[in-house]
Amino acid sequence: MKRHDVVPGGLGRGSVITSPDPRATRVALSNDLSCQALPRDAKGSSSAPPEGLGGGISRDSGWTGPEESAGVAGPSSPDSNGAPAQDKARAVAIAVLTLALAIGCQAKPAVPTIGVAFETLQTEFWVAAIDAIRADLTGRGYAMAEAIADGDANRQLEQVRSFIARRVDGIVVVPKDAKSIIPMIKAANEARIPIVLFNRPPDPSDAKSVAVVADNLGIARATVDHLCGLARRTGKKVKAAILVGDLGDVNAIGRRDGFDQAAAACADAMEVVARIPTEWNQEKALAGVTNALQANPDLGLIFTSSDFMLPSIASALKGAGRYRKAGEEGHVILGGFDGDATAWRMIEEGTLDATGVQDVYFEAKAAIEALLDVKAGKAVPPVILDPGFVIHQGNKAEMAPRMWGARVAGKKAGGA
């Protein structure tokens, strides 16, 4: 059974170490505590003995050594029995202990360790992703140091710096955005620690990293191609709407462009009448779909750039009396992107026609393999694409085992 402990210091708030070996976790924690026993100056940094190792330590210097920190008496006052010599010997011992502790603070973790820094765990996708990475690392005998930035790019930078200070064997990051990750990549480069970006690529720069990302354009196009086929079967030109994500996110841009390519190739069967900006916000999605249905009561197809917004779409359709199963009169052809648990449940009930699935398990495995290959000196491309897949009413039995959302839904149904 793996151990999952809060790290006392060094990694920042919300940080943990998960190790396949409980003993390894205890070693990592004890190393950290020994570092905390080092004397601290007013700025919080470790203080060396005032007179160095060669010159001994003055009893009047005011320096407090690790023996005092541990509740052990320090140098005593001289007495008539030669106590000053004992004081000097004890001072030398303290200095040697301090040096040993300082070296220990820079020592590598007891077992191979990968630092994993996620920007957030607010959606099921990110939770499934970090669980998949953890499972992959455990299977390879690696410990995982985990840090969550809660949407704060500055905090994430400090977390990555902490990983570097601990001399982890590699770093996996889900960055806040494409720009803020650049200093983190450069810091890892300087430390010669391989770094892989998970699901979000960086802006162009001279910093060296590997990005494992979904083929957003390809998956979105394949999904909308399937929806187009359903539209053609109606025998009439279907009015369509797209919910666009935050265009500051490269993933949203790729999904929008994939939709546009498929829509252009399907101009004979569908007409795009509404483009709904959401900025990945469910309330904006609900308002936008509600307005689109009011303006176009005969709206026949909706594609969302994220399954995260499916509940908003369902609410708007219910309000308009249009929430119907595939095959029922008045059904709105509905497609999504991500493959979350909500999407799986709606596919099972028949209200969602298809969704493009990011293959979390492929991405987790590819990220760790890329990290280890870079560390081994092998050539790795700067971008590794997850081809994903489309799950729909016709192939759901076959594809469900590969869909991360179906697994999450199964765990919830089983009370896990």
C-alpha cells in the first residue's frame, strides 16, 4: 500500500510525496526534517558556524547549533578540570554535524523521484491525469513529489524551483499558461533536469522541453465529422452552434479550428448560426446556449469545446423543451470534447451523440517515457501528439474501456 504524506517543507503548500515503498517516503521526510534543524539567520537561510570549520566556534558568538535544536546542551563553561578542551572538542563536533546536515539537504531523494506540478485539480480531467501519472510512476518504482499551484503561476514557479533544489530526476508540469512556464523550463535546463509539459505546450523560446498534448484540431474535426454524418441523415440542412473556450488557451483554439474545418466540409448539411464565447465558464455557457435557442428555435446541432460545459447545455435544452434522446423527435445532435464522466453518462442515456476523448492514459505514459528518454540521452521530439479517439453511440461498448470518464463514472457508481 503506497504512502501519501504531507511534506514538512521545501515543496510548498499542498505538496506531497507518494512512493511505491513506504520506507522511501519516510527517508524523504526525515531528510527534510534534518534540513529544518539547521540554524537559521534572520532571513531564514541556513547559517554556517561563525568562525568556520577550521577556527573553532566561540562560546560568545551567539550561534546556536543543531544540538540545541534537538534539546541537547551546547558548549559548557570552563572549569578547573580542563573543560575548555572539552568545549573545543564539542564545538568541532557541532561544526562537523552542521556540515553533514548541510550536505544532506542537497542530497538526492532516497529513491528515484519525479516532481509533478499541476496548475489545478478543479476538473475530473486533471484528477484522472495526475492519478494516471502516479500509477505509471509507481509501476516503474519511482516516487512522486506532487505540488498543486491552485491557479497561481508564481506559486508554481516556486514549486518547480523546490523540485530543482531537491534534485529530482525529472519534472512534469501542467503550466498555468504558455508564457509563465518559460522561466521554469529554463531553470530546469540550467540544472540539467529533464522537464515535460503535460497537455499544455509552451510559447516558442530557446528553452528546451517536451510537450505531450492532445491533437485538439484532429480530435475536434473527427468528432464534428461524425456529427455532420448524423446531420446528413436528417435530409435537411441543420442549424449548428459551437461553444468556444477561452481563446487564451491554445487547446481552445485548436478545438475551434477543428470544428471550423469540419463545418466547412459539411456546408451542404449544416449551417453555423451561433458561436458562443464561454471563456471556460459554465454560467456564460448556459446564458449563451439559452440565447442561441431563443434566436434559433430550430437549432439542430451543438458542439462544445469541453464536456465541462455539458451540464449548462443540458439545462438550456431542458428549459427549451429540447432535451431529447437520439432518435426522438426534436433531438438536438450534441457533441463534446474531453471524454469526462458526465459525457459518458449522457452517452449511456442516449442524449449525447459523440465526444472527442483525450486519451489520458496515453498522455501519462508518453510523458513519463519522454522524461526518462531525455534523461537517458535519447532523442525525443519537442511535441508528442495524443491522437485521441471519438466515442459515439455506435462504438460505445468497444471504446468505453479506453475512455477515462467511463472509468471515473464506474468508480463513482461503485462508491470508490
